[in-house]
Amino acid sequence: MVHPSPKKDFQVAVVGGGVCGLACAIALHRAGVPVRLFEAAAKFGEIGAGLGVGPNAVRALDKMGLLDAILKKVNPAELKARSFSFYEGLSDNHEAFFTYPTLPEDKAIGIHRAVFLDALVDVLDSSIAYFNKRCTSITESPTKPQRLVIHFQDGTTHEADVVLGADGVKSSVRNFIVDGPDRRLAFSHTVAYRGLIPWSQLEAAGFKIDVSDHPVCITGPSKHFILFPIKDGAVINVVAFSARYDIPIGVGEVNEKAQWVEAVSKNVLFKEYEGWGPDVEALLKCMPDKPGKWSIHVVHPPLESYAKGRIALLGDAAHAMLPHMGAGAGQGIEDAYFLSRLLSHPETNTDNTEQAVLQVYSRIRQPRAQMVWEGSRYAGRVYDMHGPSEPTAEGIRKDLTDMYHPVWHHDMEADVERAVASLRDSGAFTGSSQ
Ligand SMILES: Cc1cc2nc3c(=O)[nH]c(=O)nc-3n(C[C@H](O)[C@H](O)[C@H](O)COP(=O)(O)OP(=O)(O)OC[C@H]3O[C@@H](n4cnc5c(N)ncnc54)[C@H](O)[C@@H]3O)c2cc1C
């Protein structure tokens, strides 16, 4: 691929090549912003699980010109408005609580994570990506004080004007945003068991709930299941959650060296969901022999700012959240879109990135992502029958009504316009482009 001619007098380094870092680097590169991407692993990679991409994330991907690449990898008809059905997990009648109403324009997709990542990698100019580059620290350039030097574990360095940390929940870049040793990392006291199961196998096992074309939530006390179809309905992504509500998020030590993902015996699952209805029993029998168990960690307490100096965070590095609205990656994708629009704006230059542009990014994106963070925690509480209303079908229906609306229907263009207006008001943008 050919590099577009650079339109900027500054260079950006993106640290971390997960979905958010990749999306951001591609969008910046396409917009003519000189950018390099540094990934710690030897190659791009995603786990074997599904990813729900909600309507807001679909729109952001479309605006970045990335949706077509994704739709090339799947049956494009899979992108559609979907209902979301809720079932009672402990009973044996499995009657739906309700089906969440969606508008026809609320198109979403369930996709295998590796397929999603591959689609992005396909459209990345490979010459901007560097592997085995684990960022360990960031310092000021000794010769050009306005520039930053990224230090990597292999002893090499890279100099850039702006560093964007997309290095996930355990972010090393976050150390340079928060003051002091506080990592803002907390265990959510929620674990998730994940598996991919062929739909035909589930049906054959006697699983009666139809999940072949829309997501389903099976609710129960302090536990729930989320199921959604991928691969055109041939495979079902299953996530079984189990949470503790007696310990608040943030209480307890976080051991970053411990395994946050481990393979466990299926017996652990049978024990966790003992006494649940026959559908859950059938489902558990179909789970892989050694399902993965995720100890879900989140960024908490929330960061006051996603930017400091010429460093900014996006994706899980900034706002890793509970996954109960299937919206964490979506928020990182929105970050990527917003950053690409602001950094490629004709009036953004090396003098105004630090004090103005990255600060505005943070001011506008932080409250939005934090709202989704809180919404995701709330959604989990409701699915787990710890919502504000009584733990009945009617209570859950009441607590969930309109919950997804603010997540799915956000005007990203208005955010960009607001940012530009604020930069004009502050004098950072003067109306004349470089
Ligand atoms: C059970 C579960 C289900 C979920 N389901 C959904 C869903 O359906 N929909 C949704 O939108 N979200 C979902 N999420 C959230 C979603 O997975 C994350 O929000 C998303 O993957 C974050 O992407 P990221 O690019 O910010 O970080 P990551 O995917 O963590 O990528 C970070 C990258 O940075 C690299 N890296 C790390 N450290 C360094 C370093 N020091 N230097 C250089 N590179 C580094 C890593 O190797 C990695 O490639 C779910 C999460 C969980 C736990």
C-alpha cells in the first residue's frame, strides 16, 4: 500500500494493536496523519470468542471506512437490527421476559473476534506496524523537549510527538497519565466462562431457546448467560457470568502477575450453575471440555482525564468496563473515530495538540465512556437480579427499558463539532489551516 502524503507536522505513535489501536492507526493513516503502530506480541491476534458490535460501533466503523472490510469477511445480511430476548434461567418453561425493541436503523453484528481483527489487518498498511515492541516507559526527548521517546522492552526506542496508549486494561501508558503509583485497576468480582458451540450441537442436546439469529440473556441470581450467534448463526458465542455483590468493585488487591484467564474443568461450570433449568443444563454439556475462565478487571476509579501532555489513552486502557452491554470495544472504536477526526483536522498542528486537542478529546470522550461504564455495571446487576426493582420478570423489564438507547444513539458528529467549536473559542483553532 502507498503512504498518503503526510498532511501534518507531527507524528503519532499508537501503542497496542488490539481492535481499538488498529482502528485508530488505520483511520489516522488514511487521513494523512503520520502514524506508527507498536504491538507487544509477535503478530496481531485475538482470542477465540465472539464480539458483539452494537449500532453505535457499527456507525463509527462505517465513518472510518472500515465497515466494508468487515462485511467482506461475513455474510453482509448478518448486519441487521436484532431483538434481545431474556429468559428465566432457573425455571423450566423458559418463557421470554420480553424482547428489547430495536429500530430498523439499529444495525448490529455478532462476529468472531479473529475475523474482525483480520478485516482490520487486511486494510492496514503493514509498513506502519512494528511487532515485539512492548512499551515499558515514556520519557521526554533529550534533544527536542516537545517530543516523546517510547522505550521498548527489547531496548529500542521510538520518538514521536503524540503517543496514544491503546494497550488494554493492563496499560503501561496509563502510568504516564495518572499521578503516583495508582494503576486505577480493580477486580470486578465477576468471572466469565466462555465457549463457542455449534448451533446444531446445542439443538441436538435439547436446548430449546432460539438463539440462531439474535442475542439472548438467561438470567438468574448473581449469575447470567449471554448467548449470541456468529458465523451466520452456525456458531453460538456463550459467556456465562458469575458475580459477587457483597464486595464492591475496588475492594481487594489486584495481582497483575496472576493469570486473569485460565482453562478450567467443566465440572466447575456444573457446580456454578447447579439447579438451573434444563436449557442451561443442555448448554453446559455442550461447553468445551476446558472452558476459559476470565477474571474481569476494570479501570476503576475512573480516570479524571484520558490525556496528559502529549499522551492520551483510548479503548480498555482508558475505560475497561464490565462487558454486560457488549459495548466496551464499541467505546474504544468511538474513541478511535473521534481522535482520528480531531488529529487530522486541518487546524491541528504540533503546537496545539498538547494543551488543546488532546484535552478536548478527553473532556468530550471521558463522560461518554464513563456513562457506558456505569451502564454496563448497572445492566449486569439487573441481569443478575440485583436491579433497583423487584427480582421478577416485570422488575427486570422495568429496569432495562431504554437502557441501551443512550449507548446506541449517540451523535458522534455533534461531538466533533463541539470539540472544534471549543478549540475555536479557546483560540487554539484560529480558522486558518496550516
Ligand atoms: C467476557 C468479555 C466479553 C466482551 N464482549 C464484548 C462485546 O461483545 N462487545 C464489545 O464491544 N466489547 C466486549 N468486551 C470488551 C472488549 O473485549 C474490549 O473492550 C476490547 O477488546 C478492548 O480493545 P483494546 O484494543 O482497547 O484492548 P486489547 O484488545 O486488550 O488490546 C491491547 C493490545 O495492546 C497490546 N499491548 C499490551 N501491552 C502493551 C505494551 N506495553 N506495549 C505494546 N503493546 C501492548 C496487547 O498485546 C494487545 O494487542 C468484552 C470483554 C470481556 C471480558
